[in-house]
Amino acid sequence: MVFKSEPLLLMPQTGLTSFIFSNPNNVADDKPIFIDAETDKHITYGQLRNLVFRLNHGLRRIGFKKGDALCIYSANKVDYPVIVHGTVAAGGVVSPANAAYTAEELAYQLQQARAKYIVTSEENLKIALDAAQQVGLPKKNMFLFGQKAIDGVLPYTQAILADEECPAEEFDFEEAKSTTAYLCFSSGTTGRSKGVMSSHTNISTNCLQIAQAMKKHLDYNTARFIGFLPFYHIYGLSAMIHLGAYWGIPVVVMPRFDLAKFCQAIEKYKVTIAHVVPPVLVLMAKDPIVSNYDLSTVTHYQCGAAPLSAELSMAVSKRLNSKCVQSYGMTESSPGSHIQPLDNETHGIVGRMLPGMTAKIVNEDGKGKFKPLFAAVGLGERGELWMAGPNIMQGYLNMPNETAATIDNEGYLHTGDVAIIDSNGMFSIVDRVKELIKYKGFQVAPAELESLLLQSDLVADCAVIGVYDDSQATELPRAYIKVSSGVPENEETAKALIKFVDQQVANHKKLRGGVKFIDVIPKSAAGKILRKELRAMAASEAKQ
Ligand code: 4UV
């Protein structure tokens, strides 16, 4: 059985830049759009457009070509959107990198994306220089946020912001569908992280899908977002940089999450919609600090990127007297695919599929493969969610096999998430069958940590899974280790392994779930790690 959402009423006909600046809500040029929560400095709608087209001009002047990739390696900045939209306007590809990456992690992304340029911040410059050197990216192609030149790296405002605007690269309908605008990185259902090619049309269509679904729930004139979600992750990129600019909704920008500053900013700027991840809601439900602030302007907390329990959602609604709803998405679906309508206050669901999409729920055939359940699926039955629509990615960059394993011949993206649909067409995400671990909404690829661990002499074999920590509403990466012969299974070995990994990875990938010793890593006949068994083991240990 195929589930269809409502039809999509409009398809974008142009490239992403023309779409984003089409100004459907007639936003005034002097309306502040990106506001720095720390300094109160802001960029108005008119200034944003001007800066984007000047950057577009400046990039072309230094020889930036259509299809060139530019990596942004920075925490959120109020002018981060200028770099994003300016690069796309020049016909380029934006590859945003996690600001906590080590030099090796960044070098991997630069190399995969074949990035020719980097825009980074003062705090990230040292690592950016190291990574750039590793991949042979010249210093003259690196630029800084801010106004200062450091170590011979110029601020972008001096180096690539022309005085005059220049029109964006134009794309017709077909070109917009086939031209990549973003390369975010995702591990998908298995293996290391891969460059997800999102076309101009993927991204602009997703804005229209969300706009159509939210139309009756949003007042564009009064809405205000708070933007602490990292702009380098597809959720922040979509919600703030695309939707904020397209709808003309002010976004209060924070470089990172801090509970008191978050509440302070909501109170000061009268934020109406707070995009969050589950661990933030734990604090909103329980932390005494929250009571010190007037958060009454928030009509709803919009949670995504990781599972949210009905209990936590309910606790937030009750304490803050506000709605707490979810949306669901993936880097590979550009990113939104499901959103909970605000007139449905059921807790624990991710809502309806966005307009213009189809889905199947498929069941396990007992051999580790999934096959469609054609009859009577539905309502209430669990299975892997497969979905198709104009927002499904073009594919993984230079990885045709991985793309073919993820998007089937009929165009269905195999999500690796287990879903249930109810009789109102509302979906719940109830489990995950892919390898992916989510730490506070950030992706952790087990394969990456496993390959690191296998480089240690202490390790004969290993497997990494996520274990759920209720108190923080997040999974924590845990390693199961078969030690090399003669290596003691003791606390010292565990500590040494944790240190070994933690020193080489970004903060969100650290082995916070600890190390457990095991005699044999459970594997299938084909040598695939049976993570389900390890998860069951972790669950039974947790109960003891
Ligand atoms: O690829 P990724 O890191 O992408 C994301 C994107 C999240 C969202 C969420 C709502 C939006 O409106 C939006 O624009 C973007 O996280 O990871 C994708 C995986 O994260 C899990 C699930 O396993 C996906 O395959 N995930 C995402 N949202 C939810 C979720 C959710 N609401 N509930 C449970 N799991």
C-alpha cells in the first residue's frame, strides 16, 4: 500500500536564489532578519539581499566558477546566511562543516566535497589552516568572518565582498533540478559520512512543502525564530537560513546552546517559535532557571532531529503552557518530510507527510532485508519507512553504489527508521534499523569510531552502538571491545580506549556511553555486525 500526502500546489520554477528572494510575504527592506543575540547587531531583509548579491559579485571576481564548492567551518554567525546564499547565487555548492570538527574530520569533508574555498571564524582558524594544508587548499582561498585579518587570512568583507551587486546565476526548471546547491554530510544507513547532493529544486521545494503545510498555522508578520541549532546541520540550515529568509521571519542567532541565554533571548526578542532538539526539552521541562524568564510569547516548541518521548513532550507543554510538536527529516530529504499540524496536539508523533510525497511502510523478511507489505499496511503496523518526492536528494557524491542502496528504482528513499501510520495519516517514528547514532541530534557514524578503535593495539575487534540516556533524552555512543590477546579487560584499558577515541574526534562523537568488554562481536554469516544483539544486551544491562 502506498500512502500519498496532499498534492503540492506549487513547484519552484527557478534556481534557489531567485526562489529565496522572491519575497512572497512582501517583507519590508528595513525588517531585521538575522539578529545577533549577543550584540544585538542585525541584518535587515534589504541588507541581506544586498550583501548576498555583492558576495556573489566578489566571488566571481576572484575566479569562483559555477559548480565550485565552498566550505563554511564556523559556529553560527549573524552573517553566516550571507555566505550561504552568496555562494549559491554564484552557482556554487555550499558544504557546511561541523564547527567542532578536528583537522582530520574537516580535511575528510574538504577532500570529499573537493572544496576550493573555506570561510571560517577566528576560533576555528587554526584547525581550518591545518585541514587546508592537509588537502592542499591555498591560504588565499580562505576567508574569515569578522573584520580582522589573521595569520594572512583576510576577512571576507575585505576580500570577496564587492561594492556592487551582481545578479545571481539563473537556472531554468530542468537545470535547477539537476544542479547541486548543498553538500551536507550524512552517514545515511551505513558506513562513513557521505556528501549528500541537494539540488536547488530539492531545497526550494522543501520550503514550499513546509509553507503549504504550515500556512494556516503561521502569522509571518509576528513570527520570530530563535536560531541556536547549528547552521551547518541541515535542520538549522533549513529552518533558519532558508525558511527565515524566504518567509522574512526574524531569526535570533546564537552561536551555541546555553539555557540561560536561550531563555533570556526568548524573553528579550519575544520569540514565538523555538526549534529545538530533545535534550533541550529536558532542560525546559525540569531546570529551575527556566522559571526566571517570561517565555509566554512562545506558541510552540518545534522539536526534531532525534526521538522525543510523549512524556517529555507533555511535560514541556504543561510546564510552559505552550504546544510541543515535532517534525521529522533527514539530510537526504532536504530535510523536512513530516510535520505535526499545530491543531493536532497528540504527543509523540511526527505528524503528516509533507505535500507531494508518497511513502511505503515495509516489513522485515526475516533475512535482514526489507520487502514491501502490500496488503493492509498501514494503519498501526510497524515497518521501515520508505519515502519519495521532489525533496529526495540527488544522491551521494561520487558514490553510485551507496546511492543505489539507499534510493530504489522507484525513487523511494529507504530511511532506516521504523514508522507507524495512524488512521489520520499521522506518523510516529518508533525505532531505527540503520547504524546511525544520534547524540543530541548530531550524527555519529559507528563505522567511523570502529575504524578508529581498530587502529589501537589494544583492540582485536569492536562494534559501536548508541545507548539511550533517559536523563538527557539522547543516545550515547558506546564501544563493545574484544581485546587483543594479553590485554587486560579492566578499567585502565577502558579509560585508555575512551581517551584514544575522544582525542581524535569532535565532541559529539566521544564515547560517552563507555566501553564494554565482550568475548566475540556478534556477526552475521556475511560478517555484518549484529547491532540488534548488542542493543538488546545494553538494554538488559541497563535494567539490572
Ligand atoms: O540526517 P540527519 O542528521 O537529519 C536530521 C534532520 C532533522 C530535521 C527534523 C525536522 C525538520 O523539520 C527538519 O527540517 C530537519 O536530523 O538525521 C536523520 C535521522 O535523524 C532521526 C532519524 O533517525 C533520521 O533518519 N530523526 C530526525 N527527526 C526525528 C528523528 C524525529 N522527529 N524523531 C525521531 N527521529
